[in-house]
Amino acid sequence: MFRKLTIAAIPLTAVGLMAGAPGAAPADAAPTDPERQKIVETAESQVGTVAGPGADKYFYGEWDYLNTSDDAWCAGFTSWVTQDQLGLQPHNEVGVEAYVDLAEANNGLSLTTEPKTGDFIVYDWDKNGVWDHIGIVKSIGDGTVTTIEGNTSGPKADSQVAEKQRDTSGTDFTLQYITIN
């Protein structure tokens, strides 16, 4: 069983290009369509990675003491793709609630009702007001969303990076979309 992490959002400011991301857009600029596609391609390149030593890279920087065998890591995966690998947003977060708080504060992220490829989707599985899970939007269909998610079930394990197709028309859970500003 994974420990659920609740991390308070800490406002961060980023100016110019993010380190480690050659040619990345300024952190305060919305991703271009090619950058959105690169988000999905980077996430897809990790599909099949199972919790354990191979996935522990998703906890980096101040969170490198965590591990994917014991800790929820969906938000760490999202940060690793969009911040560590691509430099498209300034936040290294490991808590889903932190991402929602940053979006509500319009701090490099914002809530959207018109999701695009490369945006984030957050879920409140039991509708208790606590955001439980986050993934990266690959595509939007009629009443469905295809995502790439860390710390989710898949063909290799109960906790891995996997592509998921989810019904968005149901009422079993609450969801929101977050976009990078």
C-alpha cells in the first residue's frame, strides 16, 4: 500500500528558460503545439516503467528521499516529464493537491474546461473533495480521455506508467483539467 502524500503548495517563481531543457519556452509561456506533443511523447516513452528502482527517478530534487515502492508517485511522474525533462513549467511537486492549489492560484498553471494534448487531468475518486490522482492528457474523445499516468494499474503491474482510456461522462468520480500557462 502506498502512502498518500499531502504537500502544501509553495509558490515558486521562474524566470527565463528552465535549466536542463535546451530551447524550452519561458516558464510563463503556454506550451506550443509541438511542446504539447513532446510532453505526450516523453510520457509515452516511460510506459511500462514499474514502481521500484527504475521509477524512483520521478522523485528528484528536494523529493529524492521518496521512493515509488512506498510513496504515491503520479504527481512526481507528471513533474518529471514537464519540469525536469522538458522545463515547461516551474514546479516540482509530488502531491496532487499541490498541483490543484497552484492552478487555482494561477501560479504557472491554471484550471481549464477546454483540455488539450499535454494538459493534466486530476481525479477525486471518491468525491470527498481531496484530489487523489493526476495524469497527462494524450487525447480527448467524445466522453473519454486518453492519458499517460504514473502509479496506475497496467498490464505489467498494479503500479506502473500506463496509458489509460477513461470515461469522462460518468458520475463515479470528479475530475478537473489543468493547463500550463
